[in-house]
Amino acid sequence: SRERKAQNITSSSFVRKYSLTSASSVNSAVKGLLDKGLLIQNRGIYQVYDLFLDVWIRERYLK
């Protein structure tokens, strides 16, 4: 998300806001990113672990 940290990422409002396919696809993607260490989660708040990856994602997809 544009806020650098995200929570409630499977809520219908989050899925709609970012034009995602479905809550289940978000769950699958997040699980893979967590397993690879690209995403971290603490108390239900998610963020990209690598600052450079975070910047790249923002430049490429969130303009």
C-alpha cells in the first residue's frame, strides 16, 4: 500500500482499493512473500522487508 505498512489486507475495502483479485489471492501471495522473507508481519501489520524492493514497487506500481 502507499502507506508503507498495511493491515487488514484481506478486507474487502483493501482488496477493492488496490484492485486486487480476491482475499484468497492476497493470502496466497502474502504467504509466499513471507516464506521468502520479502515481507514481514508484526501484530497484523505487513511491510516490505527490503527498502530497495519497496522503492522499486512504489516506482513501478503505485504512481
